[in-house]
Amino acid sequence: MNIIQAIISLGSPRRFYHFCGKLLPWCLGISLIAMAYGTIAGLFIAPPDYQQGEGYRIIFVHVPCAMLSLLIYVSMAIASAIFLIWRVKLADVIAYCLAPIGAFLTFCALVTGAIWGKPMWGTWWIWDARLTSELILLFLYMGYIGLYSAIPQPKAAAKACAILALVGAIDIPIIHYSVYWWNTLHQGATIAKLGQPAISTSMLLPLLSMIVGCGFYVVALLCIRVRTEILQRGSQHRWVNVLVSKSS
């Protein structure tokens, strides 16, 4: 019961602001360690791929970006549902702060995928099912950001964007299962499949480390953006004015 009450108490912007402040250095530290190991091991310890040679090493950037682009949108959709059902304003703040991070990672996934695809497929881009649905995901992120900026009333903007995030969530299973539903050039699952992952341990460990490192870095960025947004939206609250006056 105490754990549940503690989680509910984080719905207060003031408490969540301080919680993010405590969480931020831990996320940055874990991210730095994990990405440092993943980068060194991925570039210098993992052996070349027997088919793709050294070119496969972009996987250590591409896969974390692609995975997190989906996870962030799922998190946005969950936060949007919480906002619409229970009217928790902090959930809208979290979804709003996640959108630019997700858009950037989706863009990076598309760019690194194109760089990887050129030597493997002989072209920078092809209207493959996985690539096309990932591109649609980028448009959904951009649409969310643009819609929020286009509607001057904050409450109306939050509601419209929450609905868009929920409707757009249908693209997530399409991206994930596209390699199974359609004839596609994109390879299937490597580390998320049941049984033995289709990748050697020497490549798997740095890849997992990069995924963990990038994940914690996303949380750190989210903490920074949420803290800033809470201060901007709560400028009329006394505790915000006191906090700002102390820091100035």
C-alpha cells in the first residue's frame, strides 16, 4: 500500500519535479557507463560479421534508436490514455516532452537504416513495409508536435494530441510485425525472438549495453524536459516562484 501511495503521490507536479531531479544523475551515470562499454566493445572487441564485414557495426546505433522509437511512442500513448481517462495533467506533460525525443530517435533510425541498407541492398531507400511504417511513425511524432503548437488553447491542444497519440498507436504493431506479415527485405528479430538470439554473444553484449545506455539517456532527457515544462506551466504557483527565486 505504501508503494502504491508513493506512486500516486508522484502525480503531483511538485513531487515529480523533485523526483526527476534525484533520478537524473543516476540515469546519466548509468547511460555513460553502458554506452562507453557498448561503443568500445562494439567497435573494437566484437568481430566482423561473416557476411557484412565491418559494415554491420552501425547496428549498435540503429537498433537502439529503432527500439526506443517504438517504446517512446507506446509510452506516449499510455500517458495520453491516462490523461484522457483520469485527467492527470502530468501525464500530458510527459507525453508532450517525449514527442521530440521520439521524433529524433525515429529520424536517426531511418538515417542509420539507410546508411546500413545502401551496401546491403544496393539502395538508400526502398518502400519496404518496415521502413515505410517507421517513416509513418516519424510523421506521427511530427504531427503530434505540430498539432500541439497549432492549437492556442492548452486544454484543447492536450486533448487533441492525446487522441492523435492513441489513434497513431496502431502503427506500432504494424512496424513490429511487418517483417512477418509481408514479404520484406528487412531482417527479422535478432535479440527479441524466443529461444537463442540470432546473434553471437560477442555482438549481443555490446548491443544490449547500447540499448540500456540509450534507454537511460532517454529517461535523463525526459527528466530535464519535464522539469523545465513543469516550471513553465506552473509559473503561477507559489512553490515554483520560490524555487526560481532561490536559483536566481
